[in-house]
Amino acid sequence: MNIALPLQTITEFETYLIYYLVVGGVFAIFFVFIVVNLIDEHARAASVGFRIIIFPASMLLWPLVMPICLAKLFIAPRIAIQKRQKQGSKSRPSSKEKISKSIRIATDKPSKTSKKVSKVAAKPAIKKAKPVPKKKSPNK
């Protein structure tokens, strides 16, 4: 006795949909955990709930989000470096330069302006108010 089973066929549309969602899922994982932190400074301290909310959106809208991410990650830093080079400044100070500058600032003698600021800070900001004499009301 042969029992006819319905054929499990996947159409071409469903195949492409599966590919779309798989690529979107991989992109969404990369986007939610890495790229968002690099693009938006407020997202660095974002909660897990925020990341859960943006995951499905980035999974479905990955063709729209990916060019923005690529532009922010690769094109914008190059443009900023080119602008700095045109201005004649260094691209980034090295860590040794930062340390030597902070040591120089810490060891410098206080300037005349810092003395003035300290004198101003020593003065009380609020003066004591003189008591106001009470007005005598006429008795009835």
C-alpha cells in the first residue's frame, strides 16, 4: 500500500527570501554589536533592550543600512584625514606626545591668570543681606 505524501517544494522566491534573511541576520549581528558603537557615541552605553529592538530592523533593512555604515566607517575618516593634511596639522598625536604634553602642563608654574582666578575664587560669592526693618502696621 503506497501512501502519497505531499511534495515539499521550495519555490524560487522562498529560496531568495531565505538567502535575504540569512545575509540580513549576519549583517544585523555585526551591525548591532560592532558598527552601532562606532557610528553613534550614545549607543555605546545602550541597553540590551535597545539592541534587541534594532536587530530585526537592521536584519530586514540591511540593503539600506549597509551603505550608510560603509560610508561612516570607511569614507568619512579618509575625508577627515585629507582635511587635516590640507590644513598642515598632524593626523593624530601619538601617545608619547600626549603624555609629554600632560607632564609639561602639570609641572608648569602657575601663571598670573591662575593666581587671579584663585583670588577671585577665595572671595565669597554671596554677600550677607542686611536685615530689612519691619513696617509697623496701624492697630485698629
